[in-house]
Amino acid sequence: MKEHSHNHDHMCFCACTNPVVTLLKKDLFCPENLALMTAGLPEKKAEAVQPAPIIFTGGIIRPMIDGKAEMVEAIGFAEGQVVATGSLSLVTTEMDVNFKDEYTIRYLKPKQTLVPGLFEPHIHVVFSGLMASFVDVGPFDGQNIRQGYDKNWVKEKLRANLPPESEDAVLFANGLDPALLTPYSKDNFKDIDYMFLNDVSTTIPIMVISASGHTVYINSPAISKVYQKNEAALIEDGYATENEFEKKGRGLLQEEKGLLYAFSTFQTQITALANNNMNKNLDAFFAEANSRGVTSMYDAILNPEYLCYLNQYLSLNNLTVRLGGARYCEKSTELTDLPPYEATEKYSDLYFGHVKVVSDGSNQGLTGYQSQDYACLPETYKSGIFDFHPEDTYPALIKSIMIDKGWPIMIHANGDKAVSLTIDAYRDALKLYVGTPLRNRIEHCSLFSNRKQLDDMAELGISPSFLIGHVGYWGFIFKDIIFKDQKLDGFDKVNMLDLCKSALDKKLRISLHSDHTVTPIGPLRMMEQSITRVMESQPPQYDFSPVLNKDECLTPEEALRAATYDAAWQCYAEKWAGSLPKGHFADFIILAEDPLSMSHDKISMNMRNITVEETWLGGNIVYQHSKK
């Protein structure tokens, strides 16, 4: 297939833009399908339960007021809010003012720990619901890298889920990650092709989305259907015959143009999956978040198509998390539909705090935009992908969003060159901005070209949100394969990944995120990975330290602040979430043990497994751990 020229003035999608919705939004979210997708929703929203007043004492209580992890003796809740924190006598006195003889006192066990509900500051709600209907061939088992994640495992998982043969039968799978296939090799990036999938079936079409979201892998039956559906366009691309398309294209459809061929061919079947499963998938998604201590989340892309469905879902369901997010803007022509910014003063379901822009792709998917070619050269886009051509359309869009509409912006930037261009674009826009300081962000913020850029971010008031799984899950792959022997600013390039501690040293407020479905939901796991920086994929036979750049390790207190107080601040939610001062929502969790008291040598691979015994939202329990 011809290399996509990228000669346009808007962005292609990356993992963050979710190809299913980007490419099928007119079909997937048309009125007819919306009616089918929402048919299983409740007829009306259930009445909210009035929470009973309660005091907690004993155990360990850390309300994280002002972002500090000091313990208090007691905390009181009533009418869904915090009434008081402090000594038991003080809290009792405050509760007696309006709730005398109404409240109960609950005594926590010695190790039980009460902290604010954890905050996921960058996640994808609707896309997570869509992908839950695809067969998961990703590298994660729960929150750990799957043992035995190799090519044979992927094939067996696909074989086990083949549908019965019929005219419309297709097997859809998601999450295939060549970077984490064992044994680790740069060849894994090219070994997955139509022949690999033909080992699974030569009669049923198979379509597998890569973990990075930039590639779809298809087998020969799918190649045949794609060619028949798109013959004229593929002939124009240089494939005179179906056989030529199969041999030269190898069943790898990449970037927007290639993915459109696949999704348009099978859009009927994809739409049917969404219609049948979307509501239950979202219910399960929120339940999983609660089970891992999440009470607030921030959707990193809310485009109009998502909102058509999500608003109906929210109107008929009582959420078990607080939900906000960012509007999505991918080109200047969309600015006319972007309303002027109005700061959120109090919480309501699905508040908007930012506009989201995406500048490049995924480092582990070899599409993050780098200042040098990848050490394991991909077949195309050897230094990754920048989503704006010509480049000056990028700062122009940032200026328009910020200056003309007044919005704070969160920009996806992974590769070091994308981060440099993003800082420059922010600087140009902020020279013209007059108004209340904005909480502009860089999402993932994986690599800096030099450490001075942290000073630039501090000067410009830009905060980073780190996809810390880059270190924990892919750190070894970056070190040994993707960035092998490369340097940035005189440092090993891999040691420039996710400079969490350095950012704090520059007084930047940071957060940690999962970017689900890229990594699993799990703020405790993200805290753990930021504290230890252990490269979990490193094979035992390697004799170098599994810790990637120990100078960037956070303390447990810093990690908890990043997962609560500062994450809420980044998401304009600090008036109601992220800490538990008087008047904030009674959103909290009870853990079986205190993550801040764990022995440092026990944290790795264990903090993530601390039991979330209860999750409370607005003073009501929304999750309770089963002891069965």
C-alpha cells in the first residue's frame, strides 16, 4: 500500500482518537443505531439513595487535605458530604450540630485505611465500552503482564473464539501488542501479518486491532472481502489484483486510510456488536473502576458522536463515579461548533474542563514522533508520525482554541519531537492569552529533548500527566529494542522517559493515568510503578537493575497526591474531589492496608494488589469486596 502522504491540515487519529468511532461515527452513532444501542437502558433513572450520617475512626485515615498525607483520628460524613475531620471529639461535636442521634460510629480495624477516592485523569469511556465486545488478545492479565504472552497464545485465543462459519461471520479482536510478545524481538513488529492469522483460519475473516491503534491485521478471507469492497480505491493505490494486495500489503492496514478500508468493509458487524453490548459493557467498566478504588474519571476525548450515546446513558443511570472530560477538536473547521469556555463551578455529571488535541502516536507502537529514527526501524514513518502537515497548522489550531475560545487544552504528545513542538505551540499561544491562568496539560509527556523543557513547562504553567505504564510495562522493551543505544541531551534516551520526580522538583503538579484501554485501570498500580519504576517485562537472565532511572522514583506520599489531590486539580475537580475537607463529596475508599506504610522492598508487584474493601460515592457504598 502507498505510504499515506499526510498532506492535510488536520490530524489523523492515534490510539487516543479511537479508530472505530473516528471512521464509523456516521454509521455507528446514527439515530437508528442510537435507538438500538440505548434500547436496553432503564426506562428512568432510579431515585438516589439518601446516605446515612456516619463517623469513621480508628485504623488509618488520610483525607489528603491540601495534598498532605497526614493522618487524622476521625472523619464524619452526612448528606453525601464531609462534615468534619480531626479528633474524634471535634468530629463528634460537629456532627451533633445537625445530626445528633442520627449518625453511627464505625471503628476501622488497625490496618484499614481510608483515603479519598482515586482519580483517573485520562481514560476513554465510550471506546472502552466498544472494545469490550472484541476478543481481548492484549498483553495484560488483570494489571500484570500476561505470562506466556507469545504468538502461540494469541493464535490459540483467536481459535477459541472463532464464530460458526456463515456469510456474515467475522472474528474481531483488540489489543495485540507486538512490543510485548515473547521472546522479545524487533522482528515481532513485522512478523504479525496475514500468514500469521491464516494459521488461525483460512475461511473466516479475522480483523485484529493493534494495541497502539494504528494498525489492523487481517487474514486472507478478510483481505478478499476488503478488496472486493474497496477495489477501485485499492487499484488506484497500486494493487491491480487481490493477489497483489495480499502479497504486498501482507494484511497490514495502517493509518486512517488503511483502517477505513477494514472498518467500512465490516461496519455492519461492528455496529451490531455495539448495539448488543454497549450498555452492559459500560456498566462493567464503571464497576471495574470502583473495584480498583476509582471514584472520579476524566474522559480524554468526548466528541459529538460519543456524547450522543453517553448523554442518554447518563440520563438513565446513576453513575458510580464522578465523570468529566475534554471536548475533542481535530481541525480548525470544528472551531465554529466549539462553545466559548465557561469554568465549571460545581459538579454535574459530565462536566467539561479542556479541549483535547492529539499531535502524534504511540512510542511502543513506533508512531510517537521522535527527533531520531527508531532503533528498530518500522517499515514506514521511521521517526514516527506527526499529525499536522504543514507543521504551522498545529500552533495555529492551539492559538485558535485558547485565544478565540478561551479553553484550557490537553495535548497528547509522546515522542520527544512532538513534546518540543507542543511546548513551542503553547508558548506561542500564551504570548497572546489574557485572562485567568489555564491548567494546560501535556498528556503522556513521555520524552523530553532536554531537561530545560521542564523549566519551560513550569514557566508556561503546563502540567504533565504521565502514562506511567510506559516505564512499568514497556520500559525494558524501550531500553533493549525500541530506543536501544540512543541518547537525548547526553542521557540514555530510555532514561528520559516519564520524568516524574524532576517535574515535581520544578514545582509542576503531576498526575498518573492509564489511558484505558492502553493499560489497565488501576491507580494503586500506577502509584506503585511511579514509586519503584521496575521494568516488569525484563527477563530474569539480564543482570542490570530492573529499575529504570531510580532518580525519578516518587515517594509513596508523592504518588498518592498524584492519584488524588493533583489529579483532581488538573481536571478542574478540586472543589469537590481529590481530598476530603469539609464540604467535599463523601467520595472515599477503604483499603485493607495503608499504601504509604508498605515496606519499600514489598511495594513492587504488591501495592497494586492491596484490597479495595469498599468504595463510597456521595456517602453510599458503590463497591464492596467479596470475601468468598
